[in-house]
Amino acid sequence: MAPMWQLLVASLVLAVFTLQGCGGGGEAPLTPPSGVFKTFRVGDSWTYDVSGTVTDLETGESESVKGTLRYDIVEETDVDGVTSLVLKLTLSLTTTSGIPITMTEFLLIAQDESGSIWLIGMSTPEGYDILVEPVIIQRSPMEVGQVVTYTGNFASGKVEMGSYRVERVERVSVPAGSFVAFKVTESSTTKDWVGQTISSEETTSWVVPEVGGFVRGILTFTDYEDDISFKLTAVLKTYTK
């Protein structure tokens, strides 16, 4: 199960939210956020409450899960001359039957002068799996109508293909506060080195660039190797301002 959990946690980097106040019903139009992502620094952190279900695709049986997701920028490092940040992700869930599930993952990311965020690589049991070419995962400034398509070729031969679209601006209330956010929809597929599809995901997230990422997100993730599917909702609880 470990490889599936690594993919699941990595998927949550790209985004994962109940929506309130969509700006309809005669209300004044919402003013979009600036769209420029905050500058990431070592010590930044984001904590989310997570809930959802896990489904066994062979039996069709589902079970609820609940827990937390935490992102921490733990250090700065150099990867082939590129200044990169190490992003630590810790996912801690418990099923309704009391089974604990904990996964820690490390991602290498970089931020350019515009504030855009690039994926450099991700950890594996053997070490970091570095992308042949960095892949943009959040373009800055973000704006309504923006479409980003990416193909990430990892040194291991694994390929991730996907795209996201910034749909509109909406107001979202979560434990961390009330935010005007960009609603972003995304889909992606991951294949192994022989071209076999090993996972797919569909994500709807509400992104606030000034916060550094999403404040609420809904993720449906399917692992075809382990015949298991997750539908998770994450809401921002605390973050570094």
C-alpha cells in the first residue's frame, strides 16, 4: 500500500473544500485576489482537517476516514543548480473501524520571480525521483480563465499528465477564516514506465495565492494497482501568515 499512499499525498499538493457565498442572488461581484503567490520560506506551514471515504473497488465496500494533513517547508537545498525548497507532507487518518493511517512524503519545489511554483521531484523509498524538466504546478499571477497543461517525466520513467483551469472567483469559509478564492478544477493521470495507467485524480480546489495554496479542496483519487479509491475533503485550519 505504500506506493499508493505516496501518490495520494503528492496529489494533495496540487490541491484538495463546503462552499459558502458564491456571489449570486443580486450580491455585488467579488473582487478577485491579487493572484500573486506569497513568497515561500523555510518555516512556513499549513494544517488542514481532512474527512472522506475510502472504497475497495473489488468489493465495493466503503469506510469513512478522518484526520489531518500538514505541509511544512523544512529546508532549502540545491538541485542541479536550482535553489529548491523541501516540502514535507504528513497525512494522518483514522478509519471508522479505528485503523490508523499515517504517511510522510517529501517534495522538492521551486518558486520563480513571478511567484509561480514548480515541482522538481518527489521522494521514493530509494531517494528523490527527479523530473527531467521541472513542471509548473501553480502559475502566478493566477487569474480567471487561466488554463495550464503539464507533462512531468520522472527519471524513474513514470509520467504524470494533467491540466487545471481557473473557473471563477468565489467566497469560501473554513476554520482558518473567510476568503475570496479562485475556484480551480484539475485532472491528472499517472503512468508507469511501460505506459500502464497506475492512478488518476479529479480535484476541485479553492486557491488563495496570498495564503500560498488552497484553503478548501475536494479530491477523488483512484489507484488502479491496488483497486482502491479515495474521496477526501480538506479545509484549512491554520497557516503561516
